[in-house]
Amino acid sequence: MATPLTDQEKRKQISIRGIVGVENVAELKKGFNRHLHFTLVKDRNIATPRDYYFALAHTVRDHLVGRWIRTQQFYYETDPKRVYYLSLEFYMGRTLQNTMINLGLQNACDEAIYQLGLDMEDLEEMEEDAGLGNGGLGRLAACFLDSMATLGLAAYGYGIRYEYGIFNQKIKEGWQVEEADDWLRHGNPWEKARPEYMLPVHFYGRVEESKEGARWVDTQVVLAMPYDTPIPGYMNNTVNTMRLWSARAPNDFNLKDFNVGDYIQAVLDRNLAENISRVLYPNDNFFEGKELRLKQEYFVVAATLQDIIRRFKISKKGSTGPVSFDSFPEKVAIQLNDTHPAMAIPELMRVFVDIEKLDWDTAWAITKRTFAYTNHTVLPEALERWPVGLLETLLPRHLQIIYRINQGHLDGIGALFPGDLNRIRRMSLIEEDGGKRVNMAHLCIVGSHAVNGVAEIHSNIIKNDVFRDFSELEPDKFQNKTNGITPRRWLLLCNPGLAELIAEAIGEGYVKDLSQLQKLNELVNDDAFIRDVSNVKQENKGKFSQYLEKEYKVNINPSSMFDVHVKRIHEYKRQLLNCLHIVTMYNRIKKNPKAPFVPRTVIIGGKAAPGYHMAKKIIKLITAVGHVVNKDPVVGSKLKVIYLENYRVSLAEKVIPATDLSEQISTAGTEASGTGNMKFMLNGALTIGTMDGANVEMAEEAGEENMFIFGMRVEDVAEMDVQGYDAVTYYNNIPELKQAVDQIQGGFFSPGQPELFKDVTNMLFNHDRFKVFADYEGYIKCQEKVSQLYQNPKEWTQMVIKNIAASGKFSSDRTITDYATQVWGVEPTDLKIPPPNEPRKALEETARVLMEK
């Protein structure tokens, strides 16, 4: 049962979480009871907690609908340039609380639910995560949608409505086991199916040449059904749309021609078409060249471009005669989130040339001005390279178009660098070595007017290394856009205590302008503020400790340092380095149990791709080490190791606010940006990390002396690649490293199977691309500095405050403002669309004001 808020608590909360207001609360209760009765067909005697969640979700959704319709009317009136964010992943997490916050309804809903005798947190826990993403790339897309709506951009997210999202992870006997994520089982109250906008997508077939041009014929058709989800901006009455496509077989599927005999089989075979949107591929930073994945990529692109062109044409409703596409790039910006939607480039060319009958050069000029491409990784195994034979079968017309794009591209290079055949080979869209493949990154670069990396160091690596030939050709095409996170979800929603404390100190303007956090620097020596920040962290740790004790049946020491490493499991992220530190701490405690030791709870979590055997072995190693450490009576409460099962957005919202130390320890030059690093910084954790990704800029903003930076820099790694990395030398020269590795290798942590971790140690010695041993010594020494500072709570908290004060740059509002002005050619606005209860005249007046601007 919830405890009622005191008047003081209510006053504290009014600022950020919305006004309570008697009428407001009464209306919400009325809506709740109405939905329980009419939508869910239940009464209070037989309703389940899930029914109550759905009743509340529908009630909150009611408050979105009017604003959603209004926003779309407003865009129709003002006909702004539209931004289309194309992504195969949108890792949205839960929607209820985020919607309440962005509409300013949170306090009123809390009060209404309390008066109904229910507990808000229990209801929120009923919601399934929308797990339509793997990690950073998919979560970035979700943060961007929030910022685009908050900045008043006419923006649309386009992707796939996967029936099954990222798998649920179970840890059984220390091993990862995958379970299907049937997230739609109970229905999704936030989406609206739009069958009236269903569109055909074509596959296979052949190309027929005629005097009218090429025709793609004898194709198989799959229908794309759109499902729309509202995306509310923060307190500005803007509600944008995320449109996700679901695959449907046409009603005559397999029934028209030779299959007439077996009607039953034909109906069952509809699944083959509908499998396109069945499941998210669970790979992070790894390319798996499967036909179904290519179908997914083309499916989202073909449906989306039809939608974009339909919307462009109706905005031209006044004009007579055939539509001119000359103004297309003035009205449409399309951002490609990595190369996954790269087929949009040949598809737009196909539509322009084959269907709209534009000449090639005109079509190509328009296409290039429309698209921009974001690169997310430099790991070679992650770059998409599709076999020509697969494209020839699945998308024969698109392969022809890609060849023609490549011809023009290579002709241009040949003219600039006569006889430089090596350069032509390097820059071709078609790779010849080891079977012909299309390099999708090259296609994106050639077909876009802007290319960006996601942190300064990453963008420099792209320009000067990976795509050097291209940036020499067109240096102005290459930009940086450092990633960001939305402070609505990643502060207000997940850490209300800290959000309120900051609002009391500097006002609430920071929520929409995170750079205002700099004002906290004035409070870095304020004893009362230091105490308050420390208390909020302790509260969050206490709450998370209770969660851990409930879920894992372990005793947590809430005054221990919470040392947290949560992200996808990958060799480049070096969870193994963390593991070696745990073993080293364990060995030090065992060697000298009476020596002072700063207690730690080490929390590691994240999913491994199901086919990534080394990553799964790493999980098993961490759990095996934890098993030994946690049950050793000599260790007691000094050191605990927790493997956090099924890490996902809703779990990140719990662990991040409770963290003291954030682990960001990838090999320099491998993590493009990272965004978890920013979430921890904003929530009052200190960072131990390498100079990689956005860590570099975090150190720039906060001062390197306010982070725990260790290890090789990019230049050191490059030099070591030339000199050669010899793991054995480190092993022989560092006794604590040798001891730890010997224990892992010798079966100390797997007494039943002494050989269990042989392939891990074999990798570390013989083919460790990420040079774990080379950074071990620096990491251990840096961790000693962390423990030393943690013993001085005041100094620790002062460093925390400096970090929070420096985190403003890492708002996705700043990132999106940079994309808007430097890539998309649109302007953010703080204009508030009139709410639905104001007459339509107000909407037209606001539209007039905007257009005069």
C-alpha cells in the first residue's frame, strides 16, 4: 500500500512532476474506472494488477490523443520540412511513466492511483519493455525520438514492429539461456494499427528492359501494415509518431497460380511472408549475412519510402499537373541509422527513375541531397557486406541500380586519379576479394550529403582511417555528432530524488536545457548540498539492494561501493578485464584477511549474442568467479559479485541511479561512443575508463582529474599493432596477473571441469585483439585510487557534483539540435502547440506565427 505524500513532499514534487489539482485527479479516476469497466470489462472484485495497469495506460493515452491529432494537423497546416529517422531498432523500454512525465501528469496520476487504493510502482512493473533493439544503437534511436518531439521537429521514426524483441536472458547454472520475448502477448495499449495505410513490398522477380525503361516483374508481394506509437515531447503539446511496419501476406498469397489444389497448405504458407517481422536479430556489432535479415532491411525501407512520397505529394495538393520532385530535399530529410537501412538509396532511385520517370542525373542529385548516414562502429566484423548473388535473387533491379551508381562513382575517381587502380579497388561499392559483395557503408557514403561518427574520437578515426579515401575526396561531407541521452527518462524518470534536488538548487529549466547543470559548480563546496546528493545516492542504493536481495537471495552491504559494468557482452568491451580485477581483489583478501579493504559489490550484466560462444563463456566465467567469492567466509561482506540477469532498459533505470563506479573500459579506438557512460555520469556515478568513445569528451567537460582514466590511448594501441602485442610478457612480468590467469586456466573456479575456461585463456594468450593484459596493470592501480577516494565520502561526493555539473553536453537535445541545424536544415522551436481544449483558431494562429518566423 502506498504511503500518502506529506504536504512538504507534494510541494517538493510539484515543479517537475506536474500539478496535482482536484479536478485533474477526479478526471483521472473517472477515466480509470471507465476503462476498467468498458475497455477491460472487469470490476474491482476480479481485476488483476495487469488490468489496473491497462486501465491506467488507456487513461494516460486518452490525454495523448488530442495532442497527437493536433500535432499532425499543425504539420499539415505549416508544411514544415519533415525528418525521417530510419532504424532497424528502436529500444523503447516502458512507455507509461515517460508519458506521464512528458505530459506533466505524474503527480496527478500518483494521487489518483493512491486514492483508488493502488500502488503506482506495482502497476508500472506490469508493463513489458518494448525490447525492439540490442543496445546502444537502438536506445539512441529512442532517445532521439524523445528529443525531436521536445524540440518541436516534424519528425518520424520508421522501423519494424518485431513480434519478438531481444530475447529474455536466464542464467542457469552460470550459463546464459535465451527465451523468446513474447512482448505483445497481453496486447500493447500504446500502438494504433493503421490498416488503411497498408502498402505492398516486392521481392524476387526479374528485370524486363523495354523502351520505357526497366520494369521489375514477376515479383512476390508482401504487405506492410503500419502500427503508430505516439511520441510526446516534454511539456510542449507536441506528439510525434513512430511508425513500425508489420508483414502481412496478401489474401491471394499462394492461391493464384499452381497452388490451387492445396488450399490448406497455401493458407499455412502465409507464415513465410509474415516471418519478415517476426523476430529481431540479436547481434550487436556483428554482421550475419542471412536472407531474412536482408528482407527485413528492404521491407522497412520500401514501405517507408512509399509513405514519405505519399506524404510529400499530398503536401503539394494545390498544384496541378505532374508533381515536381525538385523540392523534395527541401521538404524531406532521411537519416540512416547505420547501414541497416542503406537499401533506401537504390530504392529511392528505383522509384524516381522507374516509376516517376525522372532522368538518372536528376534523380541522383535529389537522392544525395535527401540522405545522411550515421556510422556506429569501426569493428570490421560489424560492417555489412551483402553477397551479390543474394541481391541478384532477392532484389535484381536494386543490384542493377547499385552497379550503375558504382560506375558513375568510379568514373569520377578514375578522372581524378588516372591509373590509380588500387584506389579504385579500395573505394568501389563492390568488393571482389573472396566472392563479390556490396559494401553497404560505401553505398551510404556515396549516396549521402553528410556522414557522421558518434563521438569526436570516432569521427576522426572514420575520416583519417576507415573511410580516408572518401574524406580526401569530399572532406566537407564528414562531420561529428557526439551521441546524447534524454534527461527525461535518464534523470527525471529513473532518479526523481536527484532531479528534485537539482530543481530546488537551480530551478527546473535544466530539464529542457541540460547545460544549466553547470550552475551546480557553485555548490561544490556547499556542505548541505553535498550531504543531500550523498543521501539521494544512499537512498537509491538501499532501494536497489532490496531489489537484489529479493531477486538473488544475497545479502548486500549497502554501504559498499557499487561497482557496475552493464552493457552487451563483447570481447572489445573487456568484461574480462573487470573479471581479472575481481580475482585480484579476491586474492588480496585471501592473502591478508586482516588488511583494510574498501568493500565492493561488483555488478556485471548484459546479454551475449546467442551465437557468440566466447561471450557466453565470459558470462560463465564471471558467474563461476562470483560463486567462489560469494561463498568464501574469509571474504564475508567485503566483496560480492552479482551477475545481473536480463539487463534491459527497465533494469538500467533501476541500477544506474544506485551506481557509485561506472566501468567504461573498452580498448581505445573500439567503442564508437557509448551512451551508458553518459547515463551514469548524469546520475552521480564516477567513471573508471579508457580514453575511448565519448569518455574522451566527458574528461574534457569534467576535467581528467575528476575521472579515473587509465590505459593505452589510440596512438599506443596503433603502435602496439605495429610492434606486435605479446601477452605472455605481461603474464610473466606481473605476478598478480599470472596468479589470476593460472587460477582461471587451472580450474580453481571450475573444480568439476578444470578445462572449462581453456579457450578463454587460450584467446587471451594467443589472439586477443583487444589487449586485455596490456591494460591490466594500469587498471588495477587506477582501481586502487578509486578505493582510496571512496574512503573520503565528502571528496567523493564533490567529484560526483563536478561530474553532474559537466554532463550537460551529453543531452540528446544538444545532439539533435546539431543534426537539425548542420545536417537536416531544420530549426528547433520552443513554440507550444495549443492544447486540444483550445479552439482550432488558436492552432491556425500558432501556425501563422511559425510561418512568419
